[in-house]
Amino acid sequence: MTDRQVLPVKGFEPYKPKKGEEYMNEPQREHFKALLLAWKQQLQEEVERTVHHMRDDANNYADPADRATQEEEFALELRTRDRERKLIRKIDQTLEQIRKDDYGFCEQCGVEIGLRRLEARPTATLCIDCKTLEEIREKQRVA
């Protein structure tokens, strides 16, 4: 990963820990809290845009092909918004973890998830090793 990471929210720079800084200290928690709140706001604005778009663009086309195209477009937008609604719920759960000082540690093994992983996925609840094992188990169940 390069020094310049891609964050879920534009305008946020990755947290740069100081040498010897304790993991998940107050400045780190505040950084992730601000990141999560901005991400949540961004998602909520998308939901609002979708509602307005669907209300404003809802036409009753006479042509069945045009009507089907519009319905498919709306269905795709609604699926996307549903995923975002679930993500907002997960962001809220993560904010609660920060509030309780439980953020940044793996739910399964208790080790540090790590700042770089949390920058890439601020709602992560598993360290990379436990997540990898979970994905392997999931593939085995499907197969």
C-alpha cells in the first residue's frame, strides 16, 4: 500500500502515528470518529439525493421499454441505497465501539486490527488473520 491511502471519505488524510504512540489513543479514536461521522453524512446525503431523484424523475412512460428501463434503474438505485443503509447501521455500531473504548481490536482474538486496515475499512471488526480464516470457512461452506 502506498503512503497515500484511499479512504472512504474524500478530504481525510490517513492518521500518522507519532513514534512510540500508544495504539488507539484519544487522537486516533477522534480521527476515526470524525472519519466515520463524515462517511455517514455522505451516505445520508446520497439517500436524500436518491429520494429526490426518484420523486422528480418518476414518469409514467407509455412505452413499455422506457418504463422497464426506468423501473430497472430505480431498482438498482434502491439496492444500492439498501446496502448503504446497512453500512450506516454498521457505522453507528462502530461509533458505539469507539464510545466504549472497544474500537480497533479484533472481536475474535483480541489483537490490534491495525491503523492501516482501519483506514481502509473503518468498520472492520476482525484482524486480517481472523478475517482471512472467516473467508476460507465461508468458501468451504459454499463449496
